[in-house]
Amino acid sequence: MAKKHEEVMELAKRRGFIWPSFEIYGGVAGFYDFGPLGSLLKNKIIQKWREFYVVREGFFEIDSPSIVPEEVLRASGHVDHFVDAMVECQKCGSAFRVVDLVLEQTGKGIEGMPKEEMDRFVKEHKARCPDCGGELGKIFDFNAMFRTAIGPGSQRVGYLRPETAQGIFIDFKRLQRYARGKLPFGVVQIGKGYRNEISPRQGIIRLREFTMAEAEVFFDPEDPRHPRFSEMAREQLRLWRAGDQIKGKEQLTEVTAEQAVERKVVCNELMAYYLALTNRFLLDLGIPSEVIRFREQTPEQRAHYSSETWDAEVSTERFGWVEVAGLAYRTDYDLSRHAQFSKEDMTIFSADKKRKVLCHVMEPSYGIDRPLYCLLEHSYVSEKRKYLRLKKELAPIEVGVFPLLNRDGMPEKAREVYESLRLKGFMAEYDDAGSIGRRYARADEIGVPYCVTTDHETLKQNDVTIRHRDTMKQIRVGIEKLPDVIKKLLNDEIEFDKAGKPIETTSK
Amino acid sequence: MAKKHEEVMELAKRRGFIWPSFEIYGGVAGFYDFGPLGSLLKNKIIQKWREFYVVREGFFEIDSPSIVPEEVLRASGHVDHFVDAMVECQKCGSAFRVVDLVLEQTGKGIEGMPKEEMDRFVKEHKARCPDCGGELGKIFDFNAMFRTAIGPGSQRVGYLRPETAQGIFIDFKRLQRYARGKLPFGVVQIGKGYRNEISPRQGIIRLREFTMAEAEVFFDPEDPRHPRFSEMAREQLRLWRAGDQIKGKEQLTEVTAEQAVERKVVCNELMAYYLALTNRFLLDLGIPSEVIRFREQTPEQRAHYSSETWDAEVSTERFGWVEVAGLAYRTDYDLSRHAQFSKEDMTIFSADKKRKVLCHVMEPSYGIDRPLYCLLEHSYVSEKRKYLRLKKELAPIEVGVFPLLNRDGMPEKAREVYESLRLKGFMAEYDDAGSIGRRYARADEIGVPYCVTTDHETLKQNDVTIRHRDTMKQIRVGIEKLPDVIKKLLNDEIEFDKAGKPIETTSK
């Protein structure tokens, strides 16, 4: 069942997408490196996210520190509420997150259950230490923020941010001036978030340090509309409502964004808009619609700051449904708390309404690492041959360049072609190891959409072959036209079959 | 003298380039936020750096965690050597970095001086507490890494990385396989670095959390050549040699990269190549050549891992010469230490030499925040009018869109133009506040290269004016051609004067 996961992770490690961190020192759970291909893919996912939120939505991007002094996180509620129920083995001393341990041993999800009930539940189900089988102690809260001290001594406590959002909220006074009082306006931040997991056991899915892309949309609570809602109104959504989950019903509510608002399935138009936008983003990455759903968190599961939360989930073979984004209606919780704790005025003088407004916040918050893993799993094809069916604009390497044979001037010519493509800004890779078939196979498994080969004819006619990853078809194109053709192919401006002279034989 | 700094920082704060972090809670020294314009500018600087190192040099980019377990940093020498000499006031308890305090009170640089000598120096010069005038205590070492604990309890010590480089070195086994044994090869990482400064007093220049872009070039010590050295051979360098500094000579050695190697001013060809590339990068950002120099660190100033270090420095009005990049010849120090501490084989089987090689490392390491500040200072023009003479490709906002007047359909048309430019991916800004003159002035001071205005003629002829920031000249261009013209202007593909119909009057 989880064979695909093993294959994808083997590929990811071998080819340089994802590596366990600190491997030569035995590794540390909850940390992964992105290798050369993983970094390229990650940067392309971030790029696409920016196209959605910075270019299209017109949101402002900021960049604030990952170290945050305690006052901020006391005001935000994280010092009190960003906790995990934890339990230690009384025999071997190993520590576990109760929710994970219970899920592993009973298959039951108890997220959000009060501590006393958890204690009873663990006893009733006779949960034991998964490492040594020993008896478990009493459940207690563990604050999941990484703690540090700013400056010498330990007088000034700081934490690594659990979310990038707080950096935006505390800049609200500056930001509303930047927005010149126009509502709604949105602010984004892309960067590291941290969660000091107790004992993470789910590889790339449960990280202690992760990259997140968060948007905070500030709006007048009396006017929770999106100016371009009509563009998203007909987007189909697959929603799993909290009420249905509580009743044990697996069935999804399938509605358009517009219907979700009309039928009050979601709290307001902004929520529906960003559910639809998130859906479109995931589809645009190349994740199939049938493995995407939105799950409403039950009141017990919701974070302290949210009055309604929908998790975008993607189904995976190994980890089941994985949360890749969360959409939270944070109300005026954060701005009110910071106003109270900092004694600063956190209202905005609305340019349209000519009055002071205490903004409410809609938050679409995305992970970057998890969608990346989901994308690898869902792009991985292993039928007759293995290849990654990544969308062209996401492929880490855009074009491979090979000599057909390592003689007769073919490698020199291929090198020339490779260098000229690099200098034009293409992410090209040169490969002359093994047979041509092995090189195509190596390019296929990392999703290179086009491979260029120099052969005997190249030296006579100054042209090359281009091979298409998905169809394995080939065409011949003159070298002087090559960069332009590759560019147009990558941008879907021309069809492959019409981009050059077709070749009948796919191998020589 | 430092008036320019004050003006630039006022502008940076008011318009959203740089904000003090945690401002509503009184701020914390050593932390700055990048606001919407600052983030755009920072991303563009990073983009340019990637063009140099990832696209042009063909280096591999990786992304590893900012939290690093202690073993790694013990092997790297940072647990022992990443320390600052510190002194506390015996009266008020304030803590200071000795080197900063001495520089402030005596004008003397004592970086690298042994602790005992520092103690004597401070006594002889009668240095006092800058806060209360109290007497200072004994000097001691303070480890400047932020410390934290990974997982519950404090059994596993971790630190926030002082450099991104270690994430690369410990991945060497994976990376050399990715490079298929071909030397030299380079690996880069862009991300946060941390230094828990004792009492930072230099604003944006001395940060506790900063963005860095580091490259590690692995090479055979018997062959320290760069395959494309000829491209850099004639680049002019202004070098301040360590020997001259020790003798108190201010004079610079002005040589080409080639001469620097021949005359043994630098240790090898790779060092000369990356000095030249760094020089070109800084020039390409728009920093004038006369304010760039390379200063060789004296043996006492060098980090524990380096046998030769050159700092790229930029002269500023407020902070004097500021280090913006460091080029260190790290020899085999890091790979040897990690081999020793991890017991792993850190050699590479060279594909060319057919033998095992313990690589040496050349490291070009860049800050991103400091060049950004230097760029603002050196782009700031305040003659008859104030404007930022940023290069077009670095300008955070590429095009401003204004209605000449807020009536007669001009705002609606301007909005349309603005939306269509955004959807085509241009970083456009709409502004209809105040007079047209005020709008141009606001665009000028953030460096917007082109401003588009809709006016009475627009409604009749469907064309707009484009105004050029530097010359204030205007041309008229048809709306349907506008995106194409703006794109070509931004890419320097057409001259402004020839891009449309010139307009005689610059204001109406």
C-alpha cells in the first residue's frame, strides 16, 4: 500500500530532492534538507504562490524576524495555548505526543480532547510506550515553541515564531498607513515557522522547522466581501463539514463557492473566496481534484484565535489525508489582543466609510513542504517507465542536454548548446554518463520536460533533436532557433508536434 | 555628515522599506522588518545573486534547517570559537561588546586582540560604561550563538546557525554524488543566519538575525583554477592588503584579477575570480566603484576556519566602510573536522584525476541586508528633487499608474490600466491621492522608473503618458501597446525617446 511512498522517498533522496538533515551525525527527527532539485521545486512553488497572492491579489509582502520576544507571543496567546498534550514512559523515559500515540495504537483521533478525558482515554485503551512497552505517566502540557534568550544572560526570553502571522499583526499600524486606509487589504509573509514537536514520527509531514506562506486579509467586519468574488463564484468545492464529522458521516458537501455562502456552509464571502483560490492553487500545482478536500475543524480542534477553520487536505498513500493549508477566520482576536497588551491603537480610519474600524482577519495559511511532498507523490508515474509528470513550469530542470555518443565532436557541441541555454537563463543540465537510454531515464525520473541531443546530423546540419518527456516523441530543430523553441514550448506558446521536423524513430 | 543616513532611514521607515521590529512593544535592538517595498527590493537582490551564482556559475542551491544540533557546531569549531569578548558595567550591569565599546570611545579597532591585551587596553584608555559612566568589569568570552533545546526537556542542545555554510558541508557526501565527482563544483544556500549580539548599536548594520547568501566552492587543492577565469582576468580590483594595514598604510593596491594572482596578492586563481565576481555583482546592483574596496583581514581578525579572507567593503556616510561580503579560503578545515567528528569519509573520487581528493573550499559569502542599505544610501538623490536612482531591474515598483484628475472617467481608466498591468505580472501601483505633482514626487522617492497617467486625451485617443523618473521627460503611448512598451523599457530593449510620441510640456 505505501510502496509508492517508499519509491518516491528513495527517488527524492537519491536524486537530490529531499535529504534527512544532519545525516552524518545520525539525523534528528523532524528536520529535512531540500537538495538541489528540491530547492528548485520549492522555489517554483513559492513563485507560483506569489503569483496568486502578491501579483494577482495585490497583497503586500513583508519579511520579519523568526525570533520573537516573549511579550508578542504572550499577547498572541501562544505562550498559553500553543501546547501539545505530552506523556512520558515511566520505564524508559521516552516522550510522546498523546494524540499521535493514540492514533497509532487505537486508530482514533482525539485532537482537541480535554486533558482529563485524554488521561481516561489512554487508560481505558491501555496505551503503552511504543518503544519499550512500559507504562505511561500522567498527561501534561508541553509548550511547542522553541525557546531562546536574546542578548547575554537569560533576561530577555524569545521564541522561534510558531507562525509568520504575528509579524504582520504587530506591524498593523505601519501597514494600514501603507494601504492608505483602503479595506480590504492583504499582507503576506513567506518564511520559516517552527514547532518543537515532542517526538515526530511522520518524516517530511511533521517537521519541526518548515516553510510557510501566510496571508492575512484585513477587512471591515460589516463588509466581508471580496471585490472580485464573481471570478471565483462558480469554483467547485468539496467540503467536509464539522457537523458531519461529529455525526460520523464521511460524506462531502459538494457546492460552488457561491452556494457555500448562500447556504451558510461557510461564515462569509471572503472565506468562500479563499477556499476557492486555495483549490485553484492546488489544482494549478498539478494536484488532482479528486484527492483534494476541505475539512472544517470541529470547535475542539480549532486554534485559540479562530472562530471557523477549514483545512485544505490532500490524500496520500502513506499518510492518509494531509493538511496542506488552513483557512482561519481569526476575527479581531489578534489586533484586539495586541492593542490591549501594547496599549497602541490598532484601528484603521477607513477611507471609504470615514470612520474608525477594528479590522477582522481572514487567514489563508499554506505550508510549502507538504504540498511539495504531495506533488512528488501524485506526479510519480511508474508504469512501463518511471517518470515525474510535473507541470512544465514546476520542473526543477527545464531542459536536459546530451551528446548521443561520447565521440566525434558530439560532446563538445552538446556542451556549447548547454552553456548557451544556461546563459539565456534556462535551468539546463548536461549529462554524458552511460547510454542515451539511461540519460533519458534519468531525466524522466526527475521530470525534465524536454531533452536535447546532439548526434551525427548535428555536425552536418547544425540541428538537434528535442524529446518530449510525456510522449517520448522527438522533433529536429536548428540550433540557432533552439532557445526560442524551448522557451515557447515551456510557456505553451507552441505545440510540440508543430515546433520542428518530426522524427519517426524514437531511438537510433 | 550623517544627514543622508537620517534622511534615507526616515524615507525607508515612512514608505515601507525598513521598519524597526516589534515597534509597538518598544522594539528590540538588532532586529529589523522589511516592509512591502523592502521585501520587493530584497527579493530582487536575491534574484540577481541567483543569476550570478545559480544560473551563471551553475552552482547547486540547497535549503537546510536554521536549527542545528550541537554536534555539528562543535565539529565546525563554532561552539569554541564563535565568541565575542564582552564586558559588563559593575554599576548598572549593562553588557557591551568590547571591540564596539573601544571603537566608540577611542576610535581604535582592536578586533582579534587577545583577551589579556584587551583588558590592559581598556584600563589604559580608561574606558567607562557608555550608559552610566560606571567602571567596567573583567573581559570574558560570550558565545554568540542563540541556544535552544530540541524536543522536550533540554537533553538535546541546538543552536540557530551562525552561517548557512555548515548545512552544505555536512551534506557533502550527498552533494558530491549529485556533482558526479566533477571538480570544482559549487553549492549555495540563501537564508537566515543568526548572531546573538551583546548590545547592537548600529541599526540595520549590526543585526542579530540576517539574510545571507553563501557559496561553497569545492576544489582539488592541486588545481585551484576556475574554468572561465579569462572572463574575469581583466576586472579591476581595489585591494587593501593586510601587510599595509599592519604598517598603517591607507593605500590601496589597484590590480586586475590576473595581476592579483601573478603577483601573489591573493592565494590562488579561485580567490581572484570570486573577488572579481563580487566586484561585478556590487557594481551590477548599482553601487559606484569608487565606494567599493576589498580589505584583507589580518591574521588576528580571521575566523578560525580561514587561511585568507578578503572583505568586500562599501563606504557609507554613517557607518564608514561596511563589510557586505567576505571571501574566505576555508582550506579543508570543515570537511576534515566533520570527517573526524562524524567518522564518515568526506573525500570525493575525482572523475578526472581518478583518485580520492579531500576538497578545499573557497567561500564567497554575502550579506543581503547590508548591501540593501548601502544601495538605498547610494541611490538616494536629494538635489532639486528627491528620488531613488535605483536600477530599473531592482526598483520595487516598476510602474505607477495615476489619473491626471479624479474626475471625467480618468480614475476608472487608470484603474483599468493598472489592473491589466498587474495581471500581466508587472509590479504596478495605483495612486490617486493629492495632486499629480505630489504623486510623481511620491513615485520618485521610492524609485519608480516609469509613471503612466490617464488624462483628457486618454478618453478620446485611448492613449496615456509615460514619464521617465530620471529625466522627467514624457511620451504618449497607445493603451494597447502599453504593456509591451513598459516591458521593453524595463529590459532596455528600446530607448525612452523612441518609445512613443514625445510631449513638450512636462506638466499640464
